[in-house]
Amino acid sequence: MVGKLREMKLKEAADKVEQGVLETLTYMHFPREHWTKIHSNNAIERLNREIRRRTRVVGTFPDGHSALMLVCARLRHVAGTHWGNKKYMNMQHLETQTDMDSAVS
């Protein structure tokens, strides 16, 4: 892929791809059971959609402080409900991997 980008005279894009490969594959250091959860940030995207929906209802805010207060109120609500308490990943996989890494050392 990097070679194709260089052939197309897209040197900067090729450099970015080449430099970002290791960072992109970082999720593979975690247990396989977590891969599908790590590659996406659906929880954050859902929270952003919820905040966006609430702020659109208001329309125009008198100042930045009132917008911030609305966002903080929504975050407090999410943190206090079952939606904020839902476990996103089963952390036992990481605990067993840590235990195995300790035993090898």
C-alpha cells in the first residue's frame, strides 16, 4: 500500500501510513475478546449524539457557561443511570493475561 501511494506521488500520505502502522495495530496487544470493543468508540459517539440532540433543542445559548451547564447536567444524568454503569468490556481477560505475564517473568 505504501508503495502504491509513493507511485501515485503521494509521499506525505505514504509517510503517514508507514509511521502509523504500529499505532493502528496497538489493539492487537490486548486479548482477542476485546478487539471488537477497542477498535470502535461507540459509547463516546453515542454520548456525543445525545449531547448534540439536547443542545439542538435549546438552539441558541446566552453564553458558553449555560451550554456547559446543560452538557454537565446530561453527563451527570448518564453517570447516575444504568447507561453510565453498563460495563463495556469484560476485564477478566486482562486480569488473566496480567497474571500469565507475571508468571512468565
